[in-house]
Amino acid sequence: MDSVIPTNKKSTDKLFKPSHLSIIVVAIGLLVFAIIEIGNTDIFSNKLKLKYFQWGNLFIAFIFTIRAVGDFSHVGFFKRVRDSSFAKNDTRYYSPLCLYIATTSLLIVFAS
């Protein structure tokens, strides 16, 4: 668990403790993002126009780009705290994954 939540500088104090409700909200948000990605295949063409899914993809790209860049303190490519377990995993896995998702979302928009 120490590797998935950002900690303060030179300590192991977590910046926040996620509640059950916030975990559920994030899970539902990711499910909605997945549905938007699937919607770009035009599978829901009888219900919604493709342009709504394209706008959704642009939103996804924006959100994940902001996450990849970070807050310039604890998360993202430009963070100052780099010696914690979370920071190492963020640099190695989390931020590149967010950048990949953002880039892929933009490619999907321009390809459709």
C-alpha cells in the first residue's frame, strides 16, 4: 500500500486516506471512460452520435495528460519528491501509463 498513495517529503505520512466512497467513484469513472472508448467503435450508433464519444475521448486525453504532468510536487513527471516508494513507481509506471492512455485517446479521436 505504500507504493500507491503519495507520501510527504522525507516521511511515510500519506497525503490522503481514500475513503470507500472515493474508491467507488474512481472505479465508476474508469468504467465510464471504458464505455466511452468502446463507443468510438460506433457500437452505440443507434443511441448516440459518434461525436459525443469523440468529445469524451478528448476529455479523457485531457484528464490523463494533466495526471501525467502532475502537480509539480508529489505526482507526475515534474514532481519534486522523488525518493519515496510511490514516487519511484509513479515515475516508472503510473505517469507513463497516463501519458499512454492520453496519447491513445487522441489517436482514437483522429482516426475516427
